Amino acid sequence: VRFIAINNGVDSENGQDSDFTPFLNIINEWYAKDTSKKIRAVFKAKGEAGKPLCTNPPYGYIKNPEDKNHWIVDPEAAEIVKEAFRLCVQGYGVAQIASIFTKRKLLNPTAYAKSKGRNVPDNRDTVHEDYHWGNSTISHMLTRQEYLGHLVNFKTYRKSYKNKKIQKNDPENWQIFENCHEAIIDQETFDIVQRIRDG
């Protein structure tokens, strides 16, 4: 295995390796671990202070131009959220709601955000999926307490700075801050939907 460390002038192929190289590796590893620990501490403090940890607000909200830590209702998207809850209360299942939205050619959350010029993660295969609503999208939407006006932090975590895979946190480890922004769904409707979906 060829080992190259540009900043330290090390290239094992040219015989530039030295006895100090293993120690450099340990120091670099320690530095990465220490930096990660500090970032996690800042992230944790921000979350515990009731500030949003996610880069983008949930579908139905946008960042307040005057305060990036506060969400305001996006009227156009909020109406779709309300309709999803209404349909569920009326007895429509997740797959049926997804099918209705797809047939009506409503932009799904990712496509909608991109149409508004927002930089959001895009896992779709093609742009032809702009109007396709997946069951998981509707299912996730119907369980989000953010639509009650609450902020929910620490839903996910990473095991270590070496492992980039995001793990889901147990709900008991979430931190919920109530009435942080305007609600889109009232508590009664939300509770009815949860009972229907748990039944």
C-alpha cells in the first residue's frame, strides 16, 4: 500500500516514509476526533436551546427571512398538508392519498422546494418523478409534530465521526419544544389521525 501525506512530505514509494509517520497518523486522528466532539457540543447546545437543527424546514414551512431559526407557514404547501390530514380523517389510506396527489399532478415536497429555488437533498432518479408522491412521504407527513407548531430536535444521530450513516433516535430521546411557530394542523385533527393510523 502506498502512503502519501502531502502536507508532511511523506510518500512511501519514494522512500520518504519516516519513523514519525505513525505518530502523525495518531495526531491527525486525535485532531479529527476532537474537532468532531466540539462540533457535536455546539450542535447539542443549539438543539437544547430550542433552535432548529435541520437545514430545511418541513414541507409546509419556510425559514423566516428575518430570522433563519424561525419557521413561517408556506400557504401553498400548507394547504396540501391540511388536505392530507383531511383525507386521512375521511378514511383514505396513505396509498390512496399518495395516488390522489399524484393524479392531480401536485409537485411532491422535493420538486416543490426546488421550484422555489431551495437547495434540498434529491434522491429521485429522474425529474419525471416531480409529481410522484410515495407512500412514505404521506406517512411521514401525517406523523410530524412540527405541524402542531412544535419543534422536534434529536430525531436522528450518528454513532461516531467515522460513521456517516444516520441512525434514528428513539422518540423518548427527542426534545420537543412546543408552540415555536404557527401550527398548520390543530391538536384534535392530529390526534384523530394518529388513532386512525395506529388502529
